Amino acid sequence: MSRAGQVKNRAPAPIQISAEQILREAADRQEQHVLEPVTKIHDAEEFQSHLRDRRKHFEDNIRYRREHMGNWVKYARFEEDNKEFERARSIFERALEVDHRSSELWLRYAEFEMRNEFINHARNVLDRAVQILPRVDFLWYKYVYMEELVSDLAKCRSVFERWMKWMPDDNAWLSYARFETRCGQLDRAEAIMRRYVNAYPCARAFLRFAKWAEFEAKNVELARTIFEAALTELEPEESRQARVFKQFSSFEERHGEYERARVIYRHAVKLLKLGDAGGLSPEEEAELTDYEKSKREELYKAYVAFEKKHGDREGIEDVILTKQRAEYNKRLTDDPLDYDGWFEYAKLEEENGDPSAVRDVYERAVSNLPPTKEKDHWRRYIYLWIYYALYEELTLNDLERASQVYETCLSVIPHSEFSFSKIWINAAKLHVRRRDLQSARKLLGKAIGMCGKEKIFTEYIALELALGEVDRCRNLYTNYLKQMPHNCQAWSKYAELEKSVGETERCRAIFELAVAQEALDMPEMLWKGYIDFEIEEGEAENARKLYERLLERTGHVKVWISFAQFEGTEIGKGVDAARAIFEKAYNQLKEQELKEERVLLLDAWRVFEKAKGDASSVAAVEAKMPRRVKRKRMRTDETGAELGWEEIFDYHFPDDQDAAAGNLKILEMAAKWKKEHESDESDDSDSDEED
């Protein structure tokens, strides 16, 4: 019956069993270990019977698992323990008939012969083994070890030579050389190592040869020659490995040749582009293995540590600078639009003082245009050009190249979408510093046509004004005001220009044109300038007319205050006229129910009376001063829903004859009653204390 459709009961068991309980029960229920009986042999017959039983046991095991070499080795070991060497040798030979390519079996056979000091038998076994299995290195190692152990050096050397014909790995060659070194034959050992590097012309072989020459042969010159040969004779993919340079420089450092080590390190850094400004290309980076990358990092760290230990200040700074360059290169390769990174990188190169490197960084930086034509994305980018031009001008004093930088920048900006007035202005000022006024004027004129920002007009006008070209300034102001007729700052500056050159009528005409404009951004500033101009010229009547014209347009309290203060000055009609204006303003604001404005007016009026009036006039104004009271009102939102009560301050004037005055009277009476009630309570408390 199929159980595919059955649902298992996944509910927890009613009785929970812990792992500790399971282990405890398993230990309790474990059967006791029964030791095998000890067999005691009393005579030769019993011994032979025991041997016969054991041999039958081993033969049965071999019959059951003939290919299992462990049974054969145990059988041979049993015969060896009983000093039956011929039987043990026979068992090994029978095993070799089963599997003659078992290297482990040949090794056990040879070790059996060596343990029992059958040297010729062992030599015979190992000779047969290496003939059948010449690629199994540990058989050769055992063979040469035995020959050296019995001090048969000639035979050992012969075995090594037979082994070398099979081109074994590096350790075999190194073992042969060490054997000759132990024998005191350094020339033979060196010749063997030379054969080794010829057989395996790679970096690993040369480095092992150099290590042997330094530490075992104690030949420093030979080791140095080997390192140099590794750099010159090997193929580029072998000689340019980081470990070659690292071991060569470490060798020179160990022997006190610090200048040699520094040259090797610097050559490696330059050749392998460790921290170089150019860096590795993506293709070269992909070809490197992880092992080689780690070795290059270790090489560079070793170089930094070497300079810190043995270098001077200049060398240490050069190492740190190279490391920082590598970090910036990696950072900017990952994100070329990281303009903050480009600024930091350029500043690093500027502090280093290498003009070609600084220019290269700036050129690489400005080549990374923002991805979209949105001005926010271009703001940081534009400063790269500005810093580039300032570096050319201020540091290198190359004004011509700085001008070319600005021209290139202006050609890159999409002026149909947006523009940057600072670029136009900086470029024009650079032409002025080059004493090329014609180019500066052409550039600013082009900027007005393509950009037309207020800052360009003001800078162009300031330039012409500094040169004394008043007519040019007038033309610029005319174009300025044609584009921006609402700009009160421009009108005021234009009028100030005419005033500064003594053209009073032109100044007055400009102000008249300005105040006649329908839309102005700051009309109060323009009217104030016009009135101040008339007052400075001593035209009190014109100023008075301007105040009246302004009050027709706006009844702002500050205009009334300024008008009254004007009348109270020397060129005004006097204090009475000023009081009349204050009174008129007060009545008008009262009609409009503007309480806060009336308070401001009364404050200014009181100050005026204190300065130019007498005590009675001051008292009359103070009699008009309101009283500030706290009130509550319901707050509402845009839809009219109630949001809760809020406290506000309201003003109640003595001359207001409406319901508010009656309310104020009630409030005054309530406040008076509260005050009297508090005083009565304080008297009662004092009398209680006396009792």
C-alpha cells in the first residue's frame, strides 16, 4: 500500500526524552567487554601447534581477501616476530605476485629487510621496486637513505644519478645537492643545482638554488648571481613574479646592502605597477591569480616597512605618496564620477609638486562628464575646471594655458540648457590680468548673450567703472534693465552712477522711470533711495511730493513715520507739520482697524515728542497708548475645523468707543476686585498669626 498520501503526526510526543537520558541508558545497557584468554605455551610441541593455528588463520584471511595487502603484511610481520625470515620473505613474494605495483608493499618489504640487517636483500628489493615504479619518489628516498646509512657513498651517488634521469620534482634535486653538501663536495652540489635549474627553468627553481647557496653553501656572491640570473634569463611571466623581487630584496637587506635592496624594491614597484599612477589595466588585472595578487601586496608592504626602517624622510614620503596614489586610483576606477575623490587626488599631486602629474590628474578628472544635463550634477564638476585653471595661473604662472582651460570648459558646458556665470567671469578677469581688455570685453559680451545672468552684468559694469568708461556703463545698464526691468538693485546702482558723476537730472529721470515700472522686486528700497536723493539735494518739496505719491500707493505705517520724521527735520515744515502727519496717520490706521501698526506709530510719535516736544505733548501721546490684554480664541484649520484654544495678546485703545471698550471696562473691574480680594485674604492671615 502506498504511503504517499498519508500525513505524519508532527505533534510533540507526550513523553519527552533528552539526549542526556539516551546516553545514560546506552551506557547502562552496554555489554561488558570479554577479554580473550591468555595462551600459555609450555613446550615446543605446543608452540608448533600455536604457530600452525595462527598460520591457518592468516591463510584463511588471505584466501577470503586475497587483494587486501594488510593481511599479507600482518602475516609477514607474524613470521618476522617468530624469526621465520624465509617464511616472511616468501609471504612478501607471494603478495607481490598478487599486486606487484603496490608501492606500499614494496616499502614494507624493504623495511623488513633493513630492520633485520639484510642489506643486500634490501638493496635487491629496492632496486626491483624503483625499476617497476620509477615515479614513486619515496622508494627512491628509501633507497638512497639506506645507501647513505651504510656509508656506501658511491652506490648512493649512483642511485641518485639513476633517479635524476627520470626528472623528479624539486625536492629530489635538492636532496641530491644536500647529500653532496654533507659529503663536503660543494662543487658537485653546485653542479647538481645548476643541472636542476636547467631542467626546470622557472622562478621556483632559481629561488631554491639561491636559498641553498646562501644558507647551506654559505656563498653570498653565488646567491646574488643566481638572483640576478633569475631576473635576466627567465621568461617575463616567470621573472616578473613578486616573490622573486621580494626574496632578492630580503637577501640584500639581510646582508646589509640597503641601497641594493632599495633599487630592487623600486624597480619592482615600477615594473609591476604597485601603486603606480597608471595602475594595471583590467586585462592585466584579470590575468593575475589570487596567489600572485597576495604576493604583490606582501611585496609592497615589505617595501613600506623597509623604507620606514632604513629610508630617509624623502624615501618614506615617496612610499606613502605611492600608496595613496594606488588607493585613489582604485577608488576613482570604481567610481569615475566621484568628484570629491578627484579633488583630493589633485591636491595630493599639487602638494607633491610634479606639474605633469597634476595636469594628468586634472585631465583625467575633467574627461568624466556628468551623466545627465541637469545643473545640480554639474556644480561639482565645474569646480574641477576652476581649480585646474587656478593651478595653472597661480602655481605655474602659465596664464596662456589657464585661458585655454577656461575656453575648453566653456565649450563643454551645454549653454542651451544652463550656464555658469562664475566661469565667464573668471575667464574674463584672467584676460584682464593678461592685459587683454579687448578679449575680456568680447567674452563678457558673449556671456551676456548666452547666459544673461545678473552677476555677469554687475561684474562687467564694475570692470568698466574701474576703467572709467562711464558711457559703456550706461549702455550696459540700459541692456541690464531691458532684460530685468523689475530689478530695483539695478535701478538704484544706475542712479548712483549718475549721481556720482554729477548728473542730477539724469539720476532723477532714472528714479522716475524706475518707480513707474509696473512690477518691482523691492519697491520700498527704490522709493527710499529716491527720497533720500531728493533730501540730499535739498529739494524738500520734491521729497514731500514723493512721500505723498508713495502714500497714495501704500499706507504702510513706516512710510507715515518716515514722512513725519522728515517734516520734523530742518528742511521740513516743522514740528507742527510732523504732529499733523502723525495725527492723520493715526486716524487713518484707526479707521482701518490696524492695531499693531497704531502701536508702532504711537511709539515713534512718543519718541519724537520726547526729542522735540514738551511734557504736555508727551502726555497727550501717552494718553493714546493702548493697554495689552491676554485673550483666548479658537484655532481653526483651512477647512474650518476647530483645533483648540490659543492665547493671544490684544490692544485696547482709550479712544475706541465700541463694544471692546465696554469689555475692557468689565475686565478692569474684575482685575480690581481680584486685587482687593487678595489683599483682604492677606490681612486675615496676618491677624490669625498674631492670635
